[in-house]
Amino acid sequence: MTTQTERRLAAILMADVAGYSRLIGIDDEGTLARLNAHHAELIGPKIKEHRGQIVRTTGDGLLVLFVSAVDALRCAAEIQRAMALRNAQIPADRRIDFRMGINVGDIVEAGSIHGDGVNVAARLEVLAKTWEYLRVEPSARRRAGQPWQARHRLRGHRSTPTQEY
């Protein structure tokens, strides 16, 4: 007897802190206290506001699911903008900057969240620079075999596309 794997489509956001190990090496207690404050005061409420669900956390990372790609993109942009404001008075070597990858794809729920959609979001997050979020360009699905992505970087308080490849 074969069991059917349950899949569903979701917007997946992967985020982590750029240079987290370095920050922990400089000031572990201060870094953890600031990161926890960002989660409690900004990140958690923004995710909830945009109908997201935190599925997994690591020391410095998040896996978040959204029912809408628009909600995921808005959430990422608003978090990045707010973090820029929060970091404005912090010395550059002590800033908590996030990198984010967003993908819409199939997920498999089997005790945890798995699937190609999660893998693509994780790869995009690794490619993102600080203050960026990367997403797969929707038209990429029509360009078979071409790895197109849209890169968004905060400039001031706007998120603007700066590169597509």
C-alpha cells in the first residue's frame, strides 16, 4: 500500500543574520538580547500582520510560510526598512542585518517542512547580500533552464530592483 505525500503551494521566506558568528564572537549576550528584541518587537508582529507563520527558527534564521507571495514580499520589505532604521545609530560592526530569500513553490509537510520550494528559498537567501531579499522572477517559470532571479536592495527607505540574472 502506497501512502500519498501531502503537498501544497506556499510562499516561503528564509532569513538569516549576515555575519552572525562574528557578532556572537564580539558580544554574545548583547547580540542575543538585540536579536530577541527585534524578533519580539518587529519581526514576529510583521510576520503576523502579513498572515505568515514561523515554521522553524535556528539561532539566527527563520523559515516562514505565507499564503500569498505579495504578503511575503511586503513583509520582507517592511522588515528590511525597519531594520535599517533600527541600525542607523549602531556601529557598522555591531549591526544586525538580515538576508532573505523568497520563493513560491511546493512544500511537503512531514513533521517538518521540506520540498523544492524550501530549497530554492534557502539558496536565494544565501545569495542575498545584507539588506536584500531575493525572489524568483515569476516569468522564470516560462524560461526553461534559465536561472532568473530578481534582486531587491534597500536604498534609503525603498526597495528597488538592482539586478536580474
